[in-house]
Amino acid sequence: QVQLVESGGGLVQPGGSLRVSCAASRSISGYAMGWYRQAPGKQRELVAGITSGGSTKYADSVKGRFTISRDNAKNTMYLQMNSLKFEDTAVYYCNARLRAIWATLFGSWGQGTQVTVSS
């Protein structure tokens, strides 16, 4: 399995921006990669996913505000988050999987990084 490590979380004011990164222990070129989040008392949900071919999928709640990208040469995936809202507060998890069936929770997971939107 591929090992994943998230970084870049933190505290940001509403309307602000943050970029989180996911570094993999080996090549991610053959994996579909995704960002999920989990807020207290809620289920883990897909934020954004990107296939090995570069096709993307976003949750309706983040469309137009978040951008997922990947750099296969660096074995790294990113999530650029703009216009952050209070409801974006959650632990953000990186995921790698062989098939882009985003509704499932299969694959390898990172340990998570906390994103807190607060004034």
C-alpha cells in the first residue's frame, strides 16, 4: 500500500485561502486520488477527487471554491481552498485508490490534517 502524509492545515478566517498537500511514499501515477473530510459528529465525505487521467469531481458544496490537482513527478496531490466558510471546518484526509468509485471509503488513507475556519 502507498503511505500518505497530509500537511498544510491550520486556522484561517472566513473568506481566506489555504492549500493542503498530500505526499505519497511512491508513485501515484496509477492511482485515483481524493480529498475527504470529516467534521465532528458527521460522516466522512468526498471533497474532491482526481483520476489518474486528470478528470476531477467535486462536492457541490465546494464547486467553484476548491481546486484539486496532482503532480505525479513529485508524488504529491494538492487541494487549493479559497473563499473558505465556517462549514469547511473539518479534518481533511488524503486517499489513494485504484478505481475512482468516490462514494466508497476504500484505499489508502493519510492521518488527516485539521482545517479550522474561524473569526
